[in-house]
Amino acid sequence: MSFFNKIIDRAKHGKAEEAVKQSSDQLGKDSNKSFFGIHTPHSSTSSHNTSSMHEQPQQLPKVQEEATTNNHYANGYVTPRQSQDLHQNMDVDTPAEQPSEQKPQTQTNDGNSGGALKSKYQQYDSAIMDQRKNRPKLKLDDFHLLRTLGTGSFGRVHLAQSRHNGRYYAIKVLKKTEVVRLKQVEHTNNEKHILEAVANPFLVNLWGTFQDDANLYMVMDYVPGGELFSVLRKSKRFPDHVAKFYAAEVTLAIEYLHNKDVVYRDLKPENLLLDTNGHIKITDFGFAKHVPDITWTLCGTPDYLAPEVIQSKGYSKAVDWWSLGVLIFEMLAGYPPFYDDDHLKLYEKILQGKIRWPSYFDPNAKDLLKHLLTSDLSRRYGNLKNGADDIKNHPWFHGVDFERVANRQIRAPYVPQIRGDGDASHFDRYPETNEQYGLPTEDPYRGKFPDF
């Protein structure tokens, strides 16, 4: 098992911080809202109010801090789990393509979620695509770059304000030299192309890209509520109905992506942002890929890797449904179903598939997870002929109206406290860089990013 060697470093877990109090009685009702009313970075408007695609914030019970308990999320858990292209960190013998591998069973239906829901998503998709067409090419001078929201191997994400309409956006800045050095050119181009081809209420929206001699820039929605991970690490675990709320929204987002033959491949709480009203927005499409049939790339986050990825088998959309199972388990338990500081042992546990089920798990939740966290692709929900409907119709989701979830008419259990436009208090502080963007320099890699 040489591919287990040289496995990536992972932030260590220690003591937990706080426990969560019940944040709401049930999945309640919000007012019906339209998906539309979106402002592009070039929109001329003096209004800085929340876009009309969002509901008015609900003043609901917030997550409360309680006494510290022993759990593996730590006070000092500063570095979230890292997503990795495992080709760069593992001793792997993986051919680019292997036609002799047996292909996993893939989702064959079109994600029957009701005609009205499908029509609504098509309208939303069409409206966003129309706004993207013939838009002016964005450039660095269009924005005031403000504080850093996050950092990574390739660069950082900045909060930025449009000079045209005063609205706030998140701009991802990637250093070309680092993208090339770490062999992430294909993933970076994939991220751009996929984000330009998708539009969904539960996905972060990309408004445009550009480049200078040294950097690539991606202009996206600013989602001010921070990461779901930050809410989860302040709790021992989520109550059943809270986990169900987030799982329902994620299920619809993954179903949408799969209907476009896109595999996300990096589902985890760190990549789920909360908007003004507490609804999720999936971000970071660095490992997303258009996969109409099968792929072999080894990438993802260790705790969330499906067995077929670890085994270097060809895989497809089913890996996202496995990751959904890990996400639901982690939300309900406060820790992933498979965990070990030693990554070799972690991967062995995933392949063995033995799960210690907490006694407080709802029997229906346990049953759903058994159908998601199975290495048998002929039994994994989401991967069968009924597609995501097997998940949405499962007894654990009994009483959840997925059309209302899609319309974001279900009240969020946690509403982040936002103090106004541009509030970034839900994101960690990072040392700011003195680097000047946009300065002329040698640009040997422009040809590798022709569409930016």
C-alpha cells in the first residue's frame, strides 16, 4: 500500500470549546422570496442593502457558549483540514487513464425534484447566465481591496468593495508561480470554467476573472456569515433538526451539480459558508471537475475521502454522496466517523468501514448514513437509479418540503449577527501582506491561463 506513504499533514484536534443549546424548535417557515435581484460588480446602484434574493434576517436563538468538554475540536484549532491534491503528497502509481477499471455505477436519472423546483432552478440559472453575458471585463482598478478573509498555498482571499456600486465582493488572488509550482494549473482552470457554468442559490456565484503579470483574480459573492465549521467547532454537536437543515440544502446543491455532470470532491464544513440569513453557500471549487463518466485523480480532504478514491479506483459522482454521509455524521456527533492522527490508520479505517455509532443518534439518521457510508456503489444512496430522491425521501427527512428548502423558505437555525455591509467579523484575522498587486513583471505563465 505504497500510496499511503507521504500523506499530507493535518491540523491536530484537541479539546472542544463549547456545547450548543437548542437553536430552534423545528424547521420553521420564512416568507417566500425570489431568487432574483442580484447585483453585478458593475451595477450602478447606491443601495447597500442586502440583495433582494435574501430573506430579512430572523432574530433566532444563537449558539450559546457552555462549559468546555472533552472533544477533538480544539480551542487552538487554527488550521482547518486541508484539501490536497494527493498526487503531490503521496507515493502513488496512478496512470492518467485506465480503461480496464470497472466503472462505478453512476446516477442515471435527472434528479426528479418536482417540476416546479426544476423550473425554478432553470430560471435562476438563466437569470445569472444572462447577467454574465456581455458584461464588461473586470479589472483590478474596479475594486478597493480590503482586509484578508483567508489564506492558502496559492495566495489569499480579500474582501473588496466595487468602485462602481459600493457593494462588497470576495476576490480570490492566486499567484501564478505557486499554482504552476504545485501543479494546480488544471484544477485552477477547472474551477473557473465550472463556476462560470453553474448558478444556484446554494453555490457561491462567480462574477468574473482577470489576471495581471503575477496573479489570477476571481471575483465572487461575499458571504458574510463565515464558515459552518466555525459554528460547529463552537459546539459539541448539532441537534438533529439543525444537522437536517444544512444537510437538506447541501443535498440540493450536490444534486444540481451532478445534473450538470460536475463532481465537487471537497465537501466539508470549512467549505460551507453562511449567508446573511444563515443559509449555506458552497465555496472553493478548486477540486470540482466535469465528470460525465469517470475520473482517477487523487484529491480531497482525508476525513472525507471515499474508499474508491483511496484505493485509486476510477470514481464518479458517488464520492460526493459518501462525503455527504461524513458531513451529516460530523454535524450530529461533533467528529467524523473515521478519524486518526496517523493518516495511514485513518485510511485503513475508511476502507474497513467500521463505524462506532453514538447511542444518541436518531435511528433514521443512522439508517441513512449506513446507505451513504457504504463502499458498495450498488447500494450507496444518491448513486442508484432514483438518484438524490433516495436521500430526500428517506425517513430522516420526513416532513421536510424540499421545494420550500430550495426556495429558502425554511428558517435557518442559526442566523449570523451581521453589523452592516462589509462586516467581516465572522472571519478570522490574518496578517496582511504588503504585496502590491498589478505591478508589471515577467509573465512566463500567461499562456497556461488563457481564459482568465
